Amino acid sequence: MSIDKNFEDHFTGVSTNHLISITRFLYYGLFNRFPENLKPISASNTMVATNRQHESILESNQENGISHNNYFLETNMLESIKNGDLAKFEVNHEAFIKSGSYGQLVIGNELRQKKDLAITATTLFTRAAIRGGLPPDAAFALSDSCIQKNRSGNVD
């Protein structure tokens, strides 16, 4: 959806007022109070500066020959975790790895970069396993254990 299009053009049947009502309901469910000021805002007003920053990063990456991993291959990889299909995961994981670069989370600290990527992957894998039916408490306990080993430098 481009920033110059109207919300209702893309989500027919859901009016802006209906979306605001749903949002107010969800907010109340989370915070046990209604939001004080919830008005529609123009996406173009809030996204222009951010888009310029993203374009600058994209141009820099293109100049340096950096391309991020393919989002759709990532989705396939996570879907195979959700389905508990190890063979398919291995194929999808290899395709994902070959599709590009993870990006640079930390500049000048290769060890921190690798640890942050491991934490990110653990988080994504945990969510996929929960979507596949693993009880959240078990998934989070396993995730915490993996991340704690990562943080302490222990690799099993």
C-alpha cells in the first residue's frame, strides 16, 4: 500500500470509524481504560521522513552490494518450523541463508552481531513453534535457555 492511498481503498468493507472502534476496544482490553486521543492520522505525514531514512540506507546497501535475505524464503522457513517439518526446514533454511545478508545489527563488534542474530532467530523460531502448537510456556522456557547460553558464550 503506498502512502498516498486511502485506508478504505485497500480494506473495503472496513471503514475508518470501524477500525477506530476496534482499536479502542483492544486498547481497553489491554489497559482497562479507553485511549484519551485516538484520531485517524495521515500515513503520508508520519511516513515521509522514515521513508527518506530507509531510502538512504537502501542506497548505501546497494552501493556496497548488500541485499537482505528474502522475506518470502524466511516465511517458508518459519512455516516449516510451525509445521514441525525438519526436512523441509533444512531445505528452506539453506535457501534463506543463500538469499542474501542478515543485515548489520551491530557495527564494529562481530561477536555482538552474531549473538544478536542468534537471539533474533531464536525469537522468530519460538513464535513459529508456538503457532504450530507448542505450549507458550515450554517454548519461552526453551527460548530463554538458548538465549542465556548464547549470552554467556556457551555453545552446546
